Amino acid sequence: MKAQHLQKLEEKARILNSELVQARSDLLEHRALLSGARKLPMEIISEIFLQCLPEVDTLSFMRPEPHPDQAPLLLTQVCRSWRSIAIATPRLWSTLIINASNGSSSHCEITKLWLDRSRNVPLTFTL
């Protein structure tokens, strides 16, 4: 009975060791992918973030209403570093379009967030 228990524990140890080796390998791959990006100056990353903003609609000349799955809000959800950079980039928050017809009660919250984050950058509001 003790031998069987020992055998089961050794098998669990082999499985865990295999998972540990794979996790270390995955971590090294991720670090390698991010190492270049981590060395970029904040100003360069900010400019890249600005290029991530939704395209301006040529017919209506406005961006879609803020959505968590689009920049700039999406950029704040990737990691702490990106969140800090996005929040510290006022131009990301300089244009706000609110669709008043959808009846959302969060317009005040969104507007306050954009005002806070845009700091002293000129703002463009569209209702």
C-alpha cells in the first residue's frame, strides 16, 4: 500500500515537473517578445497608442462612442505599464463622442473621465 502511494506521488511529481518546465519555457518566450517593447521610451509608446485610436469616419467625421474594446480604454487594460502610459497621454483623451440617443446613464462618468485624462489638451466633444 505504501509502495502504491509512493508510486502515485512520484507520478504527480513527474507531471508537475513537466508543467513547471513548460511554464518556464512559456515565460522565457513571453519575455523575449516583450523585451524590445519594454525598452521603448514612453513618448514612442504614446505615439503608437495614438495610432491605435479608431479611424475617423469620413462621412460623419467622428469616432465611435467610447467602448472598452477599443483604444484608448482597451490600452488601459493590457498591463500596468500600458495603463500608466495611456493615462499619461492626454491626446488619447482629447476627442469624445457621446451618443445621447442610447439613453445611457454613464455619460457623466465618461465625460468626467475624459476631462480628467485630457488635462490641458484642447477637447473635441460631439453629442
